[in-house]
Amino acid sequence: MSKYLYVYHGGSVPETEEEGAKVMAAWGAWMGGLGAAIVDGGAPVGMSRTVSATGTTDNGGANPASGYTIVEAASHDAACAMAAGCPINDAGGSVEVAEILPM
């Protein structure tokens, strides 16, 4: 089994408290369904800064991260299949799935 990093991009922000509760319930159900595959449940993240050889920018890049999770899966395809059910996909966002390579 390998570990995979889910980086969440985009997604809409709930406009009401009721909508927020519904979104949180969807995330809880999805993560609950992943069960023991979750290594680190992660968290939402704030605006990022991009550091390169030419300096630092405050814009978060072309597709800023909005959160992360680390999971364990038998293959990259299996990790992608698990990410397909992520609620962020229904909110206009996406999940980037990258294998964490052993060092």
C-alpha cells in the first residue's frame, strides 16, 4: 500500500449556516466511508504564497490549494477512485492526487 496526497482546489463557500452544515455532513460521510484509508484527515488551508527563484507572490498561483488529506491505497487508480466521491467535486472544485514517494 502506498500513501497519496489529496490536494483540494477551488470549491464554493457555503452562503448560509444551513448550507454549511449540509456541506460538512457530506464531507463527514465521504471521509467516514474512506475509513482506515485515511492516514491524515488534513485540513482546509488559507491563501498560499508562491516562492520561486524570481521572488514571492501573494496570489496563491493559478489554481490555489484549498485543503489536503493523506490516504493509503493499493494503487494510484484506487486513490483516484476514492477521490471521485469527494464533495469538493460537486462544489466546482477538484482533487489533485499525487503518490507520496518513499525516501
